[in-house]
Amino acid sequence: MMADSGSEEIAVIGNTDLTSAELENNIKNTMVEIEKWTSLLRKMEISVGEAEKRTGKNTVNMQEIYTVYLIETRPVDAVTEGIIPAPDSLWRRYSEFELLRNYLLVTYPFVVVAPLPEKRAEIVWHKLSADNMDPDFVERRRVGLENFLLRLASHPVLCNDKIFYIFLTEEKGWKEMVYETGFQAKADSRLKAMNAAFRVKNPDKRFTELKHYSDELQAVVSQLLRVRARVADRLYGVYKVHGNYGRVFSEWSAIEKEMGDGLQSAGHHMDAYAASVDDILEEEEHYADQLKEYLFYTEALRAVCRKHELTQFELEMAAQDLASKKQQKEELVTGTVRTFSLKGMTSKLFGQETAEQREAKLQVLEQQIEEGEEAVKEKNTESDEFVKTAWIDIEHFKDQKDRDLKEALISYAIMQISRCKKGIQVWTNAKECFNKM
């Protein structure tokens, strides 16, 4: 909806007069077009094959230990034709993944850009190492980085980005190409975004609700992860205590003749049960990482909302400036001042301006009004386009989120059922050992 440049009403971002049915229809039509776009995954297999520790000097010439990750790519056509060529490969540091994501956030502000896996372990049960060089953590991060690249490669917009493609295929000169795009100069400052959030007068209710939802989702997932960490701590203790059963049964078997074999066998089952918890909790971390991905996705949602607020604020400021210029023109033509101003006081104290002075000012104002109308028109177009493209991507994200979290929760429940069955089996085996005594 174009702002009425002649009124004092605040400009409104996007077409907020659309009904929900019309909006849904627009989204569906655009999603059909999106499906026609080429996904990078149809052309290329992408994986992060391994991680490797290296030693080198950092930017301040200090020695440091860091981890690099091997990105492997292979043309899909070569694989489907029965030929499996050696993949093209290159090494990237975590900081380079960060640079790629920062570039994408600035270049595609309407996209809910997939988050990176955590740089350091957070919300973990106490036996799990929080060291970012720990082999298990590095392996989980490798899996997370691969998932990040697959998210980008399957995204209908991001998969076509040239810088992303070069990140995957060219080891040398990639950083220079990123910086040459000038994306850093285009990045909105946090202070600017915060100012817009507080001063915008007519935000789109959908984005306001989305912002609140992202805050609530973050709180819920964070609580869920903390509960899971506490359960893991207690579960670890329960399993390890079963090792005491094994020790006691073994010691008991040494003093019994007829019962000795049964007690010894039962003790072995208990020892195996106690040792199995490490693999169980390691498998649980996979599901925890899936939840963490959506914990970090909430910030990506808020980034889109902040950009909307900033775009809306700029539109409102342009409309307000235009209204002010039109008011100045009206006062100059009629010679009446509608509101208190320094100009009005000056006229009363030192007399009215000459006709030539008024004519010169009128020409300047007319030029400024013409430029202001064009600016409001451009801001309206920019706002409409942002709302349209952002909401399409948000709907795409919602579908992905519902599908992924449903699958993760079901898989987690199945894993817990399997764990309980193994526990039942251990005690069933122990019962059989006791029966044979």
C-alpha cells in the first residue's frame, strides 16, 4: 500500500490490507515459482568429511591451535552415470563459516539464514566436555557444519549465490572476494536497529507476533535442553551405580559353590548395562544438537524482524519528511504558519520576506517535495518487496521447523523406548541367571 504523501498519516509497510486468504494465495503462487528454482544439491553432492587440528599464527602473530574442516564436493551427474570420481576438496576454518553466514545475513536480509553449530558447548550435562577441542565435540560440530551447508544448498535463494558456490569450490582468494562485495558497509548497526524498534509507529502485526514467537520458542527450547541435561546427569548416575551390582555379585560368587556361576553371569550383565550409558548419552547429544539448531534459529528470525522494523522506520521517516516539506510550501504560499516555528517568529520580528525570496524558497521546496515523493515511492516498493519475500521464506521455515522437530522428538522417544527395553532385557537375563542357581 503506497503511503499517501499528502497526508500526515504514518506510512505503512507492505500491503497490510490483504485478507488472510489473499495472502495465503500469494504465498502459494510464489512457492510454486520457488519450486522451479534450481537447488544446488541437484547438481552437487556436499559433505564435511573430517576435521583436523592444526597449529599456526593468528592475526597478532601468536601461536594457536585451531581446527579445520574438509569440505568435499562431487558432481551429481558423475555419480548417477556409475562413475564415482574422487571429490574436490578444500579446508575451511570455523571462522570462515562465520564469515559466509554474516555475508548471507547482510545480502539476503529477508531470509531466515540457517544458524551455525555452537562454537563452544553450552547447556550440556556435567560429564560432557565443554572444551571446543574435545574430539567428540569437534565431531558433533563437523556434523553441524555439514548440516549448515546442506541447509544453504537446498534453500531456493541462497543456493544460487556465487560467493557460496566459491566457498565450496575455491580455497584461495575466497575471503578477498567476500570483502570486495562491501557487505560490511551495508550491515545495519545494532544501535540503528534498536532505534527503529522503539520509534517505528506502525509495524506489521505479523512480524511483531513473529518476534514474540521467536522469544517464546527460544525460552521453551532452552528449558527443554536444560531438563534433558539434568535427566542425562541422573541417568548417568543410575547406570553407573548398576556397576556396583556387578562388583557385588562377582564378590559374592567367590564365596558360593552352587550359586557362584549364576551370580557371576548376572554380574557380567550388570557391568555391560553400566558401560552402555556412554553410547546412549552420546546418541542423545545428536538429538540435543537438533534442538540447539532451532534454539539458534530464533535469532535468525529476530534478525528478519529487525530488518522489517528498520525498513518500516525509514519509510515512515521519508513520509514524515515529505509531509513537513508540503506544510512548509503551504505556509509559504498562504503566508500563514500552522504551528509554532522559528521561521514564524523571525517573520514577526523582522518583517515578511520579499516576493523574490519567497519564489526562490518555493522552487527549492517544490524540488524537495518532488524528490521526497520519489523517495517515499521507492521506500514503499522496497517495503512491499521485503514483506512479500520475507514472509514467503518465513512460511518455508515454519514448514521445515514443524517437520524437523516432529521427526527429532519422535526419534528421541523411540530411542528412550529402546533404552528401557534394553534395561528390561538386562534384568530378564539376570533373572534367568538366578533361576539356574
